[in-house]
Amino acid sequence: MDGSNNERLGSAERDVVALGIAVAALILFVGTGGTVLPQIVATWLGHAQNPDVILSNALLLNIALIIFGWRRYAQLSREVAERRSAEEKAHQLAQTDALTGLLNRRCFIPAAARLVIDVAETNQGAAVLMIDLDNFKQINDVHGHKAGDVALTEVARRIEALLPINGTVARLGGDEFACVVPYERRLPDKLDQLAASLIEAVRAPIQIENKEVEAALSVGIARTIENPDPATAEDCAQSLLHHADIAMYHAKKRGHNGYAWFEPTMESELRFRHELETGIRAGIPKGEFVPFYEQQIDLVTGDLVGFEMLARWNSPQFGLVSPEIFIPISEDIGVIAELSEHLIQQALLDAQKWDSNLTLSINISPLQLRDPWFSQKLLRLLVESGFPPHRLDIEITESCLHENIGVVRSVVTSLKNQGVQISLDDFGTGYSSLAQLRSLPFDRLKIDRSFVTELAHEGANAKIVEAIVSLGRGFDLPMTAEGIENAEVLKVLRTMGQLKGQGYLYGRPEDANKTFARLKEKRMLAPEVQEAADRADALAAENASSAEEDQRAMG
């Protein structure tokens, strides 16, 4: 920095000297020119003798110095113009986002603060709308980063086009945008209309290289209720942005393409979520996430035929946490693959101890199926554990078929080629087409529990289950019914033919130790494991008997 300042100072000094010389030359030119020029002209016309050589040389030197000074002046003018242009460009780059041309995060708060002050003078309020694209990572992964940039630019254009007069939009980074707009306090529903319009505009298909890309978004809204003190306008703007961000995450939890108003209770919920996120990240390497196992039964014979692995979080802070809570959060924070790999690895080791006729079913997140290397990672775990691939049943939900059917087909085919079984889970709740059922090599359909639990009551659910069973038979696909909770439901299902089933009628999911004890009692462990368990029991019984005899002898 000091070197740059010294360089500019030296250049300025040289410029002053050059301009001083030019001014002096101009003054001398006026003096000498008045004397010498008439003599030179007269000499050219042949009316006089040659002019004084010294004065003539002085005149020529003055002319040269004037030309030099003029050129330096022109050069200085260009340098000043270029410097001013560069400063303006640097100022613009410091304020705007390079991709979209919108304001950036650093300049949004001052802009929002100015609007807060301006609208207060007209007794209006200011509102901040936080906008986040829900599926931007998927657009990048599927279509490439260039397509992602095009999508962001188009989204920015659509948002800007809908803003009211004096409204401002900024790209905060990644796929996040923020708007600050004035509003009439007596008409807050205008903000609802704006949020709905933004969602409608942004979700419209975007054309990218002859392909249509659809963006989904969530919007959070926060507004001023009273006029703030101008001295605290920036704090007010920062608070509005923070509250709108919290509201946006609540909108995101409800599903794509929705909006939510900030409410004070949301802050405590956000703090709790942050604690959960921190606990999840710390709990994976500590082994706090453990597999539980739910029995799968042959409904005709009543025999135990396998288990479905269900994840549980044994948190020292929150206790035993349900997967309905931690799985979505794990997906949001990007640790679902690590968590799932840990659970699968443990489940394969547990299942190695079971009878070879028992299968292990494992649910896979849609996010994992976006990973083209998922099948290789799973096969590596199978090799490391020595678990036979044909005993493993991977369950994918119908929603996976709408993520990226090409990647799903590749992953499913790769696993099938290695002998892994593939089931379509929660069948009946999504939008699977018959073409997808025919083209993807599924081994089994699982009927969603929402249809099964009410099966004992005559009505639409019974007809739906019958239709699904008939469809499965038509495709020669075995069926499993989930959510069997009472004998009445079991009785109805048994009339529908050869089915497998699972549910609380057969017991709650159990951890590895209780599952092992159950199988040991049923003598359904692997032969060498069963023998070792029997020897351990015999030794324990012998020790107990000896201790009892010793106690009697002492008595």
C-alpha cells in the first residue's frame, strides 16, 4: 500500500513539473514570438536579413515545449478518465453480484436501511422477503453448473420484474435472494400477494439449451410494525433479514413453493433445530445412531422370514430420537450418506449372525440415489462384511422415480447385477407409471401402511389394496404389507393370497441385542453363532449351578 502511494505521489510531482514547464514555455513563446516571428516572415518574403539565431532557437524550443506540454495534458486527461472509470467499475463490482447484476449481501443491509427510513416518512412499513431455491443443487447436479448459472440469472430477472416501485432485490449468495419492499401497514395482505406472485413466476419452466428446468422455492416474510429510529435503521434491517430467514426455513419444512410469515416462536424452534444439527454431526462418529430391526413375517405360514432395518438416534441429550425427526435434517445438512453408510455397515455385521434364510431390508434416501457411485459404495460394504448380496433387499420409495430416472435405473441395474434384491417402498402413495414398473427390475412391491392400517373397515382402502395386489400379481411381483397392527387387518390380508407382512402386531422394532436374543430363542442364528451362544448359555448355567451349590454348602 505504501509503495503504491509513493508511486502515485512521484507521478503527480512529475506531472506538476511538466505542466509548469509547458506554462513557462507558453509565456516565453508570447514574448519571443512577438519579436522573432515578424523577422522570420520577412526573411521568407525576402524583405529582411536572417533573424537572430539565438532568438529563433529559443522560439523553436518554446514550440517544442508547448507541444510536449499539450501531449502530456492529453495523456493526463486520458489517465484521469481511465482511473475514474476503473474506480466506478470497482465500486460497482463491490456492490453487485457478478452473475446476476443484483446487489450483493454487503450492500443489501444499507439499501434496506435507507428504505426503512424513507418509507417511515410516509408512514409506510418495510418488509423483507427471503427467497431460497429448494432444488438448485439438483439442477446443478443433473444439468451442470452452466445451466445452474442460467437458472439463477433468469430467477433474478423474474424476481426483479415483480418488485413494486422502490423495491430492491439482492443475491445473498448461492441460491438465496432477499427483497426489501415498502408496504401499506393497513394492507399487509399485499405482501401475501407478492410472495404468491414470486412463487408462481419463479416456478414456471426455464428454457436452458432446449431443455425445461423447473425451480422450486420457499419464501419467508418479516415486516416492520412501527417506525424505527433512523439511528438504528441498519440494526432494524439486519433484524428483518434474520427474521425473514427464519420464516423461510419454516416455509421450506412445509414443502416446496410456499411462504411463511415470521412469528416470535420460530426463533426458539430454530435454536432447537440448530442443536439437533450439531448433535447429528457429532453423533455419527460417536456411534450414537444405531439400527433397530422390525420383523417381517410370511402371512400364510406365520414364519419369520427377515427384518427391516430402521434407524434410531440414541442421543445423550435428547434420548431415543425417531428417524422422522433426524432423517430430514440429515438430508438438509448433507450428512445422510455418511449416516446411512454407518448404519448399513453395522446392520450387515448384525445380520451375518442370523440364519442364512433371513433377509435384511434397508431403506435408501432419494438423495443417496442421486449419487452415481452409490451402488459401488454399497457393494464395497457387502464385500467388507462378507454378507451375501442375495439376502439384502434395498427399498426405494416411489418419490425416487421422479428425481432422476436415468441415475436411478443405472444404480438399480448395477445392484441387481450383483444379486441385490430391489423393492419399491410405499407403493400407492406416489405416481409410479406402469411403464416404470415394467422397465425397472423390481423384485417386490411394499404396500404403504396408510392403506393397510384401516383395512379392517370396509371402504376405499380395501379396494385399493386389492387393486395393488392384483397389479403385483400381473407383474409377477411378490408383495409386502406394512403397518399390520391388529388381527382384523391380518385376517383380511390373508384372504388376498401369498403376502409378507410387518407391523406392531408382531412386536415393536428392537435393537441388535434384543433381536439376537429373539433369534437365539427361536434357534434362528447362523449355525456357528448358535453353537457359540448355546455353549455360553450352558457355561453360564453351569457356573450358576456351581455358585448355588457352593452357597448351600456354606449355609
